[in-house]
Amino acid sequence: MNSIRSLTVCAATIAIAVSAPAAAQNYNLDPTYGTVELNAGFSDDPRLVELSSGGSIDASSIASDCRGYIANAPDVRVVYASGSLPLMFSVASEADTTLVVNAPDGRWYCDDDGASGLNPSVRFNQPLSGRYEIWVGTYGSASLQSAVLGISELYDDISNRSTSSNSGGRPDFSLDPNYGTATLRSGFTPDPHRIRLQSGGSIDASVLGGSCRGYVSPAPDYRVQYESGRLPLNISVQSSSDTTLVINGPDGEWYCDDDGGDGLNPSIRFDTPRSGQYDIWVGTYGSAQLESAILDVSELYSN
């Protein structure tokens, strides 16, 4: 993710977390711009809410790390059923905005410029199920400013992300992977190295040309730093859905497959793999919908 100015990092969350109670904010008031109910894997990601930032209350009344002027009532309430994906809130605005979030754990999470430019972003790596009360503030002024709040499991910064699956975006291997990184040396155990994830995303992989298919996330789903030996390297997917594979290899080339494995599962084999970085995307064929999948990295097996 883009750098977030984090003074406190807990195991589940990247944000500024504050346990002090708010003196003025009442998270039980009806939210000004409505309630959004979402289950993990929701479609139309990011979910966008147009609103006006700002209000009469200095957010530093919550804690010294919170910034901006906010309203008394929440701007938006998100009722969320969590899964395996992170949950991210970010703002896009021409004004200097801030974020204040009261999470299901009762704690307050604040950010000022954690996204690009003067936009804020708060990320929960292991989000809890429950209510998220969200305020969008205006930095340095109580004036109301036009803004868009983004709620996403894929994007931590809606100000520089396309929100349309047909918008011409491309997968970006410079971004942090959604499900982590592994360092593997030839002969690794256990084999296969297995990762549970969700396929899909907002970008049509056909923009890469060739045999690339499916809808994928802007960021890689997984990254493998691999030290090769004399064995081949197999990267494959298991899923009850129709999935695809997109890999950017150490040589900088794109490798794609649709149904090279069993059934509708994709599989890519490197007979003489190079050492280096393999960025891996698991796509959903014909739809941007997120689907449960298992990614296998193996020198012995392919699905």
C-alpha cells in the first residue's frame, strides 16, 4: 500500500489507533450519508459514497494524533461481515481531507495524508466484523468540501485507482501484494507451498495481450522470491470457479494461462525457472467477482 503515516501499528491494523474516548463524537447518531452493509468479497469494489467533508468539531478532541474538523454524527456507517481480505477506507478530494474511524473494537483510528497527495487512508489488515463509524474531516478548517469516500478490499487509495473494470488499468507489480510474500529456495518444504485467497479484481487482464484472460486486482495477489535449482517451478490454482493466472517473471515478461490445469483451473510451468521475483495474480474468468481459490507453488505438482 502507499505509505500511511502510522504512529501505532497493531497486528491487525495499519493506521493511527487511539483508545481514548471521544469528547464530542456520538457514533450512535444516524450517519449523515447513510449506512452501507457489506460482506467480504462484495462486488462493485470500491464502493463509493459522495459526501462533504468537515464540520465544527476539532478531531484532536479525540486524541492529539487525529486531525481535521469533523461533524458530530458519523458521515457514513459501514456494517461489515469480515473474511480473509483486508478492509480499507480512503478519500478522494481536491481539498485537504482527513479520516476518523471508530472500529468494532471500540478504538479510534485516524489518518491525515496516508494516501496520495493530501488524501487520507486507513487500512485494517485483519478487519473485525461489526460497525465502522466514519468521519471525513477538512484539515485546518471547518468548511465543508466535496469528497468521495471509498470502501474497498482491493484498493487503499481510490484517488489513484480506476473504479471501472473496463477503464484500461494494468496490473502493477510495484504494489504490495494482497496476500503476502514468500521466500522459497529450490527443494523447499512443504511442497506445495499453499495460499488461500480470492481471485478476481477490477482489471481486465486482456490489456496485457497474448493469452491473458480474466479480471485481476491492480496489485499482485502473491509474490514469490525464488532461488532456483535443477527442479521446475509449477504455479497453479484450485477453485470451484473458472479462474486464470497472470505472472510477471524475473525476466520482466508476462505469463498467462486460463485452463492449463485440471478442469477450469490454470497452471503455468517453468521448466528452467530463473531465480528472482515472481508476481502472481489469480483472476476470475469473465467477471470481476471475487471467488475463493487456492494458489499452489510447487516443484513437484501442478493442478
